[in-house]
Amino acid sequence: MKSRNVDLRQQLDLFVNVLHCHSFPGITCRHGDIDIVIVRQNTEGEYSMLENESVPGVVESLKIITADNSMRLAEYAFKYAKENNRKKVTAIHKANIMKIADGLFLQCCKDAAKKYPEIEFNSMIVDNCCMQLVADPNQFDVMVTTNLYGSIVSNVICGMVGGAGLLSGRNYGDKYAVFEPGTRNTGSTIAGKNIANPTAMLNASADLLEHLKLNHHAHLIRQAINKTINEDKIHTPDLGGQATSIDVVQNIIKDLQLNTQTW
């Protein structure tokens, strides 16, 4: 059975997922100054959905890596770094084991790096990357990675800044864009309990507004979110607080009303 979300990304050719991982001043974590952007391949790799049971009890799952998608992902990462005053791009891979598949991805990243000599480039094996993230996240700036490794790394970093309920993710293709919570967790175990953190979804709505060039509206929402989380400290249980989902939303609405009274 195909994942509907993966199928949507493939049908719309949403080849890149961008996740800006940053600390929140109002949330106490071990590392308080994280600022990392993950640029993740979004349509192939282990998420190609090509599996079959060749004989009973033996399943094959194909990992697809193409030069075309790897190159446009790498070029997107370097272009993003240049346009956003980022200084370094790190390619995350497992080419020491998957020498052909991840080797192709890594080579594409190296080729793209040659076009941007002003941006520092290095590479790191994914398991070492996870350890380095926890020990010293400040060594990373922009990370470019294949699909599965991007999922793993993004969940690690989201956990380091406060959990799955905070950050939003942006999916881009040449024609379409989709915005969603950054870790893509459904939260099915807490559905209907009024304790889910709505911040990630609200940040995704601000991303959508920015994409539509409604920057003022997006700014108002982000300002209200940041005040609620960092100043008023209206925190749901995942952040160690006791606020409900409705408490967070109502506080954000109150701040929006205060800042739009002259409209």
C-alpha cells in the first residue's frame, strides 16, 4: 500500500523539503542557539515505494538515487545558502557502505559545490552526523541529504529544540508547493485530547502566506506565535507545560487582535 503523502510529493514533483531548525528563547534545552537548515530530497531514495516479496519471507525494497534529482537538490541547497547568507553546506550520506547509490549523491554534491567556491563544503556519514548534532550542533549550517537520512536528522534536531510540535516544513517543486509540520508526525495517539501543540501547523500557515507574498500577514502570525511561546510561555505538555491546544490558539488570536486593531 502506497503512502498518500509520499504519492502526493511524487505526483507534484515536490523534490525538495526545507526545514529551518532553530531554538526558541522561551524553551529551555541543552543547546540554546541552534540554527540549522535541512535541505532534504523528497521523492526518491528509500521512499521510492518500490517493494516486492520475491519469494515467501524475502522482501526487496529498492532505493532509487538519480543524478538528475541529486544534482538539482544539491544546487538548490547551495543556491539557498548563497541567497540566505549561509556559509557552509554539509552533505549527509552513507557512501562508505552504499558506495554506488550514496556515492552518486555525494559526487553530485561535490560537483555542485564547485560552482559556489565562496561557500564552504564538507560531507559527513549519517550516523556520525547524528552524534555530532547532539554534541556540537553549531558546526552545522545548511545540511543537504537524501530522503531517509533527512527524516532521521530532522527528527533529531526537532527533538533538540523542543519536540515535534514547533517547526514547520516546506516542500517545493518547479510548479507546486506544500507546507506542513516539520517532522510530519500525525499525533494520532493524542488526537481529541486537546493537548497537541498547534505551533508547527500555524508556522506552516505562515510559510504558505510568505510563499504567496503576503509577508505582512505572515509576520503578524509569527510574531503572535513567538510571543505566545517565548514571552507568555503558554506551553502544551510536550514542552513541559499544562496549556491546552485551545489555550495556545486563543493566546495567538488575542495577540493578533491587539496588533490589528487599526485595520
